[in-house]
Amino acid sequence: MVNIICERHIGVGITLEDIEEKELPLPKRDMIPLSVEEQIICFADKFFSKNPKFLLEEKSIKRIREYISKIGEEKLRQFDEGIRLFEIKGKGLICS
């Protein structure tokens, strides 16, 4: 289960089509978060940098949307679904 959760939190999820289209060096399969746990980890991961200098600095929704919009409209739609699913209130996440 842990491997699946880790695998499926790339970006907002990555499809077989994404892998093939961009010729990514990944296994040829969908890696879309399916379970609630996978969705939570995938979504929450967007709010914090992997850069050690910024580990404790929370990214704004605006900043995340700007970055994801460069990847594609479908990915932005997926992120926006996460916003609705976890209903952002103030600075934290509240599951609805």
C-alpha cells in the first residue's frame, strides 16, 4: 500500500498518456491517486517545497495554481477538484 501511495502522488497524478506523450522515464501505467489517503497526500504535497531552504514555507493556492497551469488545463482542473474536495478554509485544510 505504501508504494502505491508514494507512486501516485506525482504532481496531481500522472496518466499513462502523460508518460508516453512526454516520454517520461516511468513505468508505463496510470499513477492517479484513487483512495482518499492517496488524494490527501497528493494534494497536501503541493503546499510545501522539497527545497530544504523552504521546507516550512507554505505555498499559496495562487502560487500552486500558477505553476500547475503551466503543465496543462487538465492538471489545473484536478488541483481545483482537490480544493473543492478538501474545502480550503483559511490557512489549513478541512476535509468536507
